[in-house]
Amino acid sequence: MSEQTLFKVTIDNITIEVPAGTTILNAARKIGGDVTPPAMCYYSKLQGSGGKCRTCLVEVSKGSEKDPRPMPKLVASCRTNVMDGMEVKNITSDKVLDARASIVEFLLINHPLDCPICDQAGECHLQDLSYEHGKEGTRYEFQRRTFQKHDLGPYIQLHMTRCILCYRCVYVADQLTEKREHGILDRGDHAEIATQIQKSLEHDFIGNVIDVCPVGALTDKTFRFKNRVWFLKPMDAHRDCPTCSGKVTLWNRGDEVFRVTARKDEWGEVESLEDGSTAWICNTCRFEKKKTSDWVIEGPRAISRHSVISQGHYQGKIGMHKPRETFTAVHGGRDPKLLMDIHSVSEVNRPSIDLSLIEGPAHSTDFNLKKD
């Protein structure tokens, strides 16, 4: 076997050697940190992705050792391969930072400001992008583009108004299902993700479109409005599933499982298995196994991305053990005296009801006492 050709590339004054054919973005990911350009449409597990959102633009100040001329325009790092001796500027380039701020402004032109009610809040890549690279205000004065919400089957809801047309969900359906039922309809500012005559998406792996969506356009109907991700504790778990790998992340609050997702890496992409395949999960694991007894829990999930979820500090001292009761600890082991059992007189605060098992958002009628 011939040895693999390695190219030296310098990104923000940091030099690294990568195999020939590596893109600038993947070379930057090997360095990590702020050197890595953001990416909203590129997904390393999906063939053909990238080149649409333009958030990963970088400046190539030196083409290569053989041709040191700089590239005349900013290039998409997810679609541009490195050359030996190439020098790239990302956060060290004022042109890149200015262009990225303009791209964020463009992505937010039609995006609704409904983060307080969006289930993607707290793990939204567009939130991270706008916080790190966006501007304080907007110059847009016209009416925003709006679409009607509609269901893509029994488990997935499409909120097209939030969509940034990254095409990730289309690639997932193309590459994981036998027959794709949805895609891009119309052109220009009328373009939208949709199905013909609102057909239902029924394939057993179609739930993975939720995991790849960088915004809140595709949401899990079994989790909508149930809880906030920063209140939940992600746990790695697995089960013997005949359809998929069965390796997932459970999002718990107490003993309730509010949702199940695939395991993701530091770039927000679904992890790879030991054999190199991607750990996509089936709809049965994602939507129907909502009890801790369905799973073998391995331990707390490390949230490596700069996320509000990681601020909970659920790892470490707590681990898999519940914290001890404070009252008992400070009163020499004595239990508190129960003056009134509020559950016996309240029709709202009833411990026998699991919010995670209620279909859709909880309403007052879900807590009414059933009369015989």
C-alpha cells in the first residue's frame, strides 16, 4: 500500500497536517475550538450536504506552496479542499467576521422570534450562531414570510416558518429511506419543505430528520411543550433493538423519560458506531420507548458543546444517584413532619400523572378527577 499523502495547512496561525482531499472545515475541526467555522447545512454523515447556508465562509490568504496567490473571494470551507501550504483565516479575518454577521442577518430575516416557546431553544444552532456572530439589531422592515404548520405523520410536526432551507432533512430521507416523500417545493422566497398533498412520512427511520434539523422547524410531537432541555438530564442508554443500534440519549426529569434522541458529537452530528456506520435510531426507540424500564442506562451524557444544557453540572458528584434530602441532612436524620398532604385536596398537582406520557401539551382537563 502506498502511503497517504499529507498536506500542511495553516488555519488562524495554527498548522496541521491532514490527508489530501480533506476540506478546510474538517481540517479546522481537527484543531477544534474557535478556529472551527460554524456550519448550518453541512453534515459529515450526509453525502452531498453543504454549500448552501454560507456560514462557514473563510478567507484563503495563500493558495498553496506552488501557487501562493490568495483566493479573490471568500470560499465555503465545507466545499473547498485544502492544498499543501495553504493558509486560511477564519476568526482572524475582518472580512470573514463581517460576512458572517451579514449571513446571520439574512438567515434571521424570516425566522420568527419565538425562542421562548420553541422546543429547540437551548440546543438551537441558529441561536448559537446569532449570539456569537450576529448583530444587535435588524434592518428588515417588511412583513416576514409565514407558513401554516402541518403534521408529517403521527410523530413529526413541520413548522416551515422557522426553516432555513439547509436541506439536511431531504438528504436524510434520500439516504435512509427507500422512497423520499418530501422535498423542496417552489422557488425563491416561496420555497418550502413540504410533501405533495401533505402526505405522511411513515418510514421507520424518518424520525432522524428531527435530529439533523439545526433549528426548530421539525419537532417531536411527543415532546412538544412538555419541558425545557436545560431542565432535563441527558443519559446514555441502550436496548436490544432489532431495527437499529439501540444506542440513544435519554432526556429524563426524575424518573420520567421526556424524549429519546440519537447520540450526538461535539459538532451536533449523530455519532458513528464502532464499525464506522452512523448511529441513526428507529422510530420505535425514539417515540415509543418512554420508560426507564425499557432501557439499560449507562450513565450521564457529556455535553461537550457550549450549551446551556451543560450548565446544569449533572455530572460528577451526583452521577446516577439522586441528591440526598437537605431537610434530613440538617436535622440529624429526622424526617420532616407532614402538616398537610396537598395531593389529597388538589386537582392540579397530582403525582400519579406523568407529563411525559400525555399526548401533546398538558391542559387543565388532563388533571381533572375522573368521576365514575
